[in-house]
Amino acid sequence: MVVYKALLKTIKGKMTSLIIYFVVFAVFGSIVARQNSKSMDSMFEAHQVVIALVDQDDSELSRGIAEAFSQMDKIEKVKASTEDDLKKLNDNVRFDIYDDAILIPSGFEANVLAGHESGAEFLSKGQSASSTLMYTKFNTFVKNVTIYMNAGFSETEAIVNATDDMEKAEPEIEMVKANDKTGHSLMAVMYAFMAYSMMMILSIGIATIISSIKKKDLMARITVSPMSSFRQNLEQVLAITTFGLVVLLAMILVVCIFLGNEADYSKIWYYSINSAALMVVGISFAFFLGTISQDEGVIELVSNMVFLGMSFISGVFVTRDFMSESVLKVAHFLPVYWYVSGTEQIDTAKVSEIWGSGLVGSLVMQLLFALLFMGAGFVVARKKERYVL
Amino acid sequence: MFGHVFIYQMKQLFRQKWSIGWNFCFPLVLATVFFFGFGNLIKEDPDVFKSVEVGYVNETSQEDTLFEQLLDGLTEVDEDSDRDNPLLILHEMTADEAEEKLKAGEISGYYLETTGADSTGADSTEALAKSSAKVGTEAFTEVSTASTETDIKLKITENGIDATILSQVLKSYQNSESMVKRVMEEHPENIQTVMDELTNDNQDFISQKVFNKNVAPFVNYFYALLAMASLFGSWMCTAMLQGMCANMSERGKRFECSPTNKMTAVFAGLLACTILQGLADTIVILYINYVLGIHFGGNLLVVIALSFLASAMGISCGALIAAICKSESLLIGVPIAFSMICSFFSGLMVGNIRAIVEQKCPFFNRINPAAVYVESIYRFCNYGADQKFWNSVIIMVCMTLGCVVLSSLFLRRRSYGSL
């Protein structure tokens, strides 16, 4: 197994790059999975909004507002007196440090009691859903306080009553199971994210193996060796397959370690079969790339451009819900699209119905892409050999 | 001599395939994939509130209940309000239809209003309101008790902001019910005032503060992309200096033997790198603005000028790295790690990371060249040339000069006994 061992050793030279892509998957994959996953809840849980509150009035009413909001949302009291402070607050809202910010100016209570414009303002990311929610809550509370006061209650009583009403309101809410569950479980998101790193690692690792074989000096030595070409090719295929399987298993291991007990493992075999199909695509693309160029820099550059593009368009980094129809139509011509479709089909179907969910079609499409790259690689290799001869 | 070295460095840099690939093509490809990934989100902001589609099933004996009136009120947009869309889009339907549409995801939820088990028919707050002006206090209490027998249930399929909005609507209604009961108990003489004010929807106690320019937050990814492209200049610079140092390459040995003034040649090389990198960034900016149609929000010439300054900063950082690092592997690894780590913390991979760092450790944002560049371009495009914009520009100039001076100190007075 001389050739087999030698080829696996050549990958060691690229170990730093491969580890970087592996770490990218392990760290970012688990973060993204936790951010983008949606679980099916059996009980209603209110969406908690993080609100920055600038209270320059410090009145009974403004403190009442803070108290009422803190029952439902997370309130952070901040100080902002200058225009720069407000810009900073605006930036924090725009970049999701806070969902919204409420600015209560001095004189707010007096204005409300006098029936004038209150002067209260809020900062939000445009007309966001969270700001709509906050706006509704704010208006409801202040309106209730004023109504109580107009009905003959004192200000303190009005605030206490309005807060009490908010606290005691418990709507009856029933969760109904939807027909179609969207494919965003922890496992599905993590497996989808695997696509980029796995393709990069396979591409760089295997293309390095193939390009090293194609180097003129090494090729000449291989040609004059007593080992049969069949044996050489067999060991080359074995080395490439071993590398591919090691990468696949390592990635699956990372998924299990990073998701721990949080994920549902009942479908892991199906996800792994889908990933194995993508592994074949990665190997065949690497073969194609390795036959085109022997320059390691070019291999890394082209791999990055191709797989980064594929991953963005196919829904690996950005969920497909946010992407335009036309982009998704183009993505049908990319293997990663079918891989992501596979993960969604596995995620949405019951375990017993996975094979009938369209997964077979996605696997076949991936394997067809693998055949296409492999065929193109053989054509390029043959042309190059003819040219050399 | 300056001009001679400058022209030859330009020629040499242009002939490096990897330089063209990483510094010119890669940012264009990345901008394109960002566009396909986020472009939709920039043009149609996903955070913009879309009215919640909700069903309403009335299984009470009344045709137009107070709750239904409340829901109807929420389907209209108040002219004085900041809001463009109504809170709800209401669909009245039967229970079976609502269940079907909810499960199919056509509505976010539905309200089911039924007659309470012990209701006597006068079971709504509307009845309470109508009788409020005519009957005595005891009757108020009686009607109020009956009104609580109307059951309103909200049915949803998943948690989230839409479900919370629907729940909040129901809460508001329950608040009003509690209020009416309380007023009836303690100040019955004012019940009519309460009912009038409850039905008055034209009260806005808070309005939205809008800064002049609110460029979509996703554009920040493109700012970070420009920062990354500018810092890629450090690779170009290390490669250039490799060819000028005798301990790095054969060409370096020949260069060190030549009678050319070393510092003049190094500065000519730095200028060539800066111009090339600036050109590469300009192409990316023009591509993003005119081809992808994503507007930065500020004057494009200023953005280009900032990118040249950022390129100079990236190149000078590269010069410092090349002056400090002596091994060939470090000269490849350090600039890559430097540019990628700085870009990450400026928001290339996680859009709000710069804001998080600003909260936790603002000093890091002042010394991270990519974050300083993104800050300058962000400030300019969103708030104009304010004090913080100029602070960022000054930091970039200081960083550039500092790195050039330090690298000059490291590179000067190098002499060899033999080569």
C-alpha cells in the first residue's frame, strides 16, 4: 500500500487549511444552528422584546411604563443625552443589541396629563414587527392610565390599576399542529451548514492529492515503477475514498458533539446518507479541479469562489425563506441545492415516510452532478494526456 | 529612480495571478454571492412589519360583538399614525375553515369567540356599554359579571412575534374588560366616559424617531467586504517586500546588491501596492453600486477615497508584518490570519459583531483596522461626516503612518557582509 500511504501523507501539507475549514464548521455551524432553528412548541410562549429605555422624565408615569414593560419584556435602562448617544442607541437597535429603544423626554408625564403630544419617541429598525408590538403595548398602557384618571382615579391608582390589568390578563391560547413543519430543526440546520466546509475540505484535500500525482517529476517516477497501473489506480481511489469517509465521519461526530442532547437523533442516518451523497459530489469536483490545475493556490481560490457561491445561493448560509424565487430557480442547477433540499425533506417528513418525501430524487440529483464532474474530469485528463503525447 | 521602481512594481504585481485572483476577483465573487444571499433582504427588508393574517370565528348569538369591533378597528390604518400597515388582516370564517387555513399556514392564528356556559344572552361588554347610560349601579355589576362569560380563545401553530401580537390584542381586550368592571365598581358615574375613550383609537402616545438616512443593516456586510478587500492588500505588500529582502528570496538578494536607495524603492513599492489595491476596491465599489444596484447611502467619491485610505492602511500593515516576520510560512499565514480575523470582527460573517464588540470592548474596535474602516464608511453613509467619522479617518491615517514608520525602523540599516 505504498501509493495509498504516500497519497494520504501529501494531505498533511494542507492540514492547516483543512483544520481552519473544520473549525469554521464546528464553531459557526453550531452557532448558526441554534440561531436559525425553530422548534415545534406545545405551549404558547410570548416573544420577549429587548427594549432600551431612556427615561429623562423619571416621573411616576414613566416609572410605571418601565414596570409594566418589565413584566412582559426585557427592559434595559440607558442614559442618552446627546445626539451622539442617540446615534449609538440607534446603531444598537439596527444591529440587534436591542429590538427597540423608547425615549421618554422630560415633561412627558405633564404632557400626557394635559392631553398634549407626549413627546415620547422610539427607535426601531424601520417599521419592524417588534416595534409594532412595542408601540401597541405602550399605547395600550398609557391610554389605560389616562382613561382610569379620567374616570376619577388618582394618578397612582391609575398606574397601579393599568399595571395590574396587564399582569392579570391571561388569554386562553391553544397550539395547533400545522400540516407542514418547516425544515429548521437543529439537526437540519447544522447538516445544511456542513455543505460548505465539507466541500472545501474535500476539494482542497483531494485536489492536492490529484495535483501531486500529476506533477511531472512524480508522474515520471510512477510510470517507471514496477507496480501495475491497475494497482496504482486502485490505491489512489482507496486513498481518496478513505479521506472522504474520514472527513464525513469527523463532521458527523462534530454534529453529535456540538448538538449533544439538544437534538433529535432519530433521523441522523438519513442526514448522513444525504451527506455521503454530497461527499461523492465533493470528491468528483475535486477530481475535476485537480485535473485542470496543479497550482494549490488556484485550487483553493477556485474552490472558495465556487463553494461560497453555491452555498449562498443554495440556502446554506441564508435560509431559503429569505431568498428570491429567481435565485432559487438558478440554484436548481447546483448540487448543494439538492443537498439542502434533502436535509429539508428529511426534517419535514416523519421517520417512516422519509424515503417517500422526495429524498431519493435529491440523492439522485446529487449523484448525477457527481457523475457530471467525474466525466468532465476524465475528459480534461484525456485531453491533457493527448496534448502531452 | 522612484518612478522606475514604481512602474516595475506595478508590472510585477499585475503579473501575479494570485494577486489578481484574490485582490480583484475574489471580492467581486463574494459581493455577488452576498447579493444573491442578502440582496433580497436589502431591497425588501425582512424586518418590516407585515400585517398579521388572522381568522375570526364568531360562535356567539350576537352578530357584531365588541371584540369583533375591536378587531375591525385594528384592520384600519390611522392617518395620524406612523404605521404604514394595519396591525391585522381579518378573515371572518367558520371554525372548520379557520382550522384548515391555520394548519395550511394561510393565517397566523384565529380567534374563536363562543358564548360562555352560564351566559344569559346579554353577555358582552357591548351590552354593558349600551345599558351603562340607562341603568343603575347594581345593574352595571350584574351585566359586567355576565360579560365575562364570553369566551375568546386564540389558536396558533407556532410561537413568535405574530403569535405574540395576536395574544397582545386579546390581552388589550381583557384589559378593557377589567377596566370597565373596575370603573363600574368604584366610579360608575364615569362609565360612559370610559366607554367613549375606549372606542377612541386616535390616540398615539409615542412616535417613531427617524434619523436622516437609515441604510439597510445588511449593507454592513458589503462594508465589511470592502474592509476585507482592503486588508488583502497586506498579502500583496508582504509578497512585494519578499522580493526586496535578501533573506527572503533570490530577487531580494539581487535587489539588496543594487545601488538603489532602499527606502525610496520600498516607498515606491508601497505606493504601487496602494494604487493597485485602491483600484481593486474601486472596481468592487462600482460593481456593488452600479451592477448589483446596492447603494451605499453616501457620496460614492468619498467612499472610494475612504477605500484608498483603507488600502494604504492594509498595505502599511502588510509592510509591518513583512518587516517583523522572517520566515516564508509566517509571511503567508500572518497576513491571511490578520485580514480574516480583523474582517470577522468588522462584521463580515456575523453582521452585528462590531456592535457587540462596541458594547463589550470598544477599544478593540478602535485598533481593529477593518472595524475602523467600516465605522468610517458606516458613519458617513448613515449620519454624514460627523465627529465620529472624522475620528475614524484620523485613526486610519495614524495607523497607516505608524505602520510605515515602524516598518521603516525595522527595515533600515540592513547590511550584509556577503550575499
